[in-house]
Amino acid sequence: MKEYQSAVDDFTAAIEAQPSDVYLYMSRAFAYLQLGKPREALADRRRPCASGRIWRKCGLPARVVSSGRAS
């Protein structure tokens, strides 16, 4: 868990430096899922869609959000 929190912190710093990089949001979303924070992950997964950038998936399956874990 400690590694995933460190990853979230690192991706957050990177996002501050490059807020238009959708890959940083996607990577941070994965780390949030591993920490059991599905709402934060979903928010990051939706950012590329909200910014007008196309991404093949703009959300997470409902079972992931409801369980709080990646499957």
C-alpha cells in the first residue's frame, strides 16, 4: 500500500507540472484503485473525457466502483 500512496503523490506532482497529460491521470487512477479509493479513481478516469480528449474508456465498471477494488 505504501508504494501506491507514493505513486499517487508522484503522479499528483507530475499532473501539477503537466495537467494536460491524460496518461498521468490514468496512472493515478490505477494507484487510487489499489488503495481502495474508487471515487478518486473514477474522477481521474473521467478527466480525459471532460477535457475533450478521447479515451477508450471514460469510466470504470460499476462493480469496481461499488467494491472499491480493481478486478
